[in-house]
Amino acid sequence: MREKKLYINYVVFILLSVLGVAMLVTGLILWASPKGGHYCGYVTVLGVTKAKLKRFHFYTGIALTVLTTIHIALNWSWVVKATNIVLGKSLQRR
């Protein structure tokens, strides 16, 4: 059971990393690309239309949100323990 959770965490981590880089790259390309509607709105960047890049960027964001939720759910006990430690120490200082 523990090995299965480790494997799932590993896959989720790799996917989060790849999607994070894809999100960063497409975001930078969209930010740096020319604005406006050239050829009836079909501005191409690296041979891909901006509309397709925006769609890819959007769906990458959705996938990142889903995977982040899965990642938090898989590590929920750690989140609870860490929160108790942090809040416990901050409450003791008062």
C-alpha cells in the first residue's frame, strides 16, 4: 500500500512539474506575442495560432488545479500535522 502511494505521489509530482513548466512557457509566449488581430485574428506564434496557445494554456491550468487538489488530498495528514505544529508554536508564543 505504501509503495502504491509513493508511486502515485511520484507520478503526480512529475505531472505537476511538466504542466507547471508548460504553463510558464505558454504564459510567457502569450505575454510576449504581438497584440491585435493580424489576418482576421489568426496571429501565429512559432507556427501555432494564439487561440490554440490560449486554449492549451487554459486547459493546462485546469489540469494543474486538479493535480494540485489530488496532491493535497494524498498528503492531507502531513498538511494537518504541519499546520498543528506551526499554529501550536505560534499560539504558545502569545
